[in-house]
Amino acid sequence: FESTLPESKNATWTFIPSREKSLVDKINQKKTADLGSIAEKISVGIKTTANNVFVDPITDSKIEEYDLEEDLIHPAISGKNVSRWSIDWSPEDPKRPSYILYPHEVIDGSIEPVDLDDYPNAKEYLEEHYEQLAGRSYLEDAGRNWYECWVPQHPDYFDVDNKIVTPEMAPGNRFALDTTGFFCIGSCYSILLEEESPLLYRYLTGLLNSDLVEFYLKADSSTQLYADRFRYNKSYIENLPVFYTDPSTISKESADSVDDPVSVEDIMVYISTLVSRLGDENVETNFVEEEINELTYRLFDVTEEEKKTIQQYLDFTSSE
């Protein structure tokens, strides 16, 4: 098939059939924003470079065994904890993160290492791993302490009322809304919006999990890896198409349905309501996803033939 050259030297040359390329172009014309333009921060998780010390063993039982100081302990997730729509977390998980021992604090807005003498129990635990931790010569080369996380990130990226999270690699879109304030570890990305609107967070979680947005990411970006897995790091997800209006102009908080003719505001409220009800026992996930897909198609004026193109492309690229 033929593929057009990128419009600029900095653009990615994506090989995509003309039918799919036309649909991507249409989505770009219809969108009101890119995700990155309405996000305050899209951040990769904390990189400890020693998860077997700071993350993997830190469960309730380990915290109790060492009486680790609670100021340094935070519930944490990696990409392994994040599924489509939900976060699976346990305080005693042998295969996925439960907590992180985070030996840093914020002083005047800057992230600084704590004084371990103020935390004798954590100090004892970390000193048991001194050889491994001190062997990370790049920390010493950077003038830092042996017990620090290599990329600590700022706690304000994680300890918030609302954020959207996604694994760095997945076979398809797996966005979830975090209202707990989990710290994110390496393979988990977090999305903070400029506007602190619970309605907007719920709506965007729904939109990002739609077939249309998944099609866009897979077709427009060179994200595919081995075993039909795709990348969801910042450089890709910040370009995802968004269709929305200012949530501060919306008076309703929830809706049980939408009527014709339908407005953007009505769709946002209804999708937000659907996402908020996903945990209810009497709400079927398939129904929610079908409703969100149809409303997303309506927002972007997608035809029946274009819906078939999207579904065929997703079927072709799916390993699930």
C-alpha cells in the first residue's frame, strides 16, 4: 500500500493504509484538543533501580516485621496492577506492588532525601541491603545518597484525589481512574489534568478506553512491540484526541441516559455517570463499553462504514 511522507522532519513516518489514514485525519479534524494540551502533567512512575528492596517485599507483614515508619510507606502500583477500568491492589501481594518505601520528602517544593537517623527502623532495613544499594555507582557519581530512589518523582504527581493511570505496555487501552492516591512505580504512567474536575476525569477515562481512541493510538503511532503489545508512554498518549467542553459550564453531575438531539455536555455527563457506576454489581461492563463507543463515534461523526474500519483494524491488532 502507499504511505505519504510525514509533513515535517520531526514527525513520525507511520505506515498506514489509505483508508485508515483518512479516518485518522478525520479524527484530527474533529477533535477539540490533544490529551497533552489539557493535562497538567503526564508522568512516568518512580524508578527506584532496586525494586527488590524498595517495592517488591514491602507488604503489611514486612512493615510490621520491621515496624517501618509510616511516613515513608505509601500504597503503590505498577503497570501490573492496572487493568481496563480498574486497579487491583492488595496489602499482601507477592506478585505486584503493595507499597513503596520512599526515603524522600518535599522541602520548599524540592524533593530531598530524608535523614535516615530520623527513621531508625527504615535505616536498619535499608542497611541490610547496603551492598546492593551502595553499588549503584551512578547515585554516588551524581552526589546523592546510597539509599535514594534513582528517579523519585514528586509525590504531588501521585498523592491526589483524581488521576488517570495506564500501564506503559499493554495489548490495548487500559486506562483506569485512581481516586486513592497510589504512588506509581516505573511501568505505570499517571495523567493529571489542568482542571480538577471529577466529572472530566471520569469522562476522559471513558473516552480513552473507547475503540475510537484505541484505533487512533495503534494506527497513528509506531507503538507496536513484540507479542502484539503497544507502548503507552508520554510521547504517544499526549497526542491522543479529545473531544470536550469546559466542565465548569456543566451544571448536571449525572445522567441516566441521553436524548436526541444530544449535546457534548450531555455526552460528557452520561459517560462520566457510566464510568462511576462500573463498580456496581448490576452494571455490565460490556453495556458500558458499547454505550461509550457509540457516543464517542457520535462526537467524532463516525459513519457506519468507518466503524467497520475501526473494528477490523482492532481485530487485526488484537491478541486478546
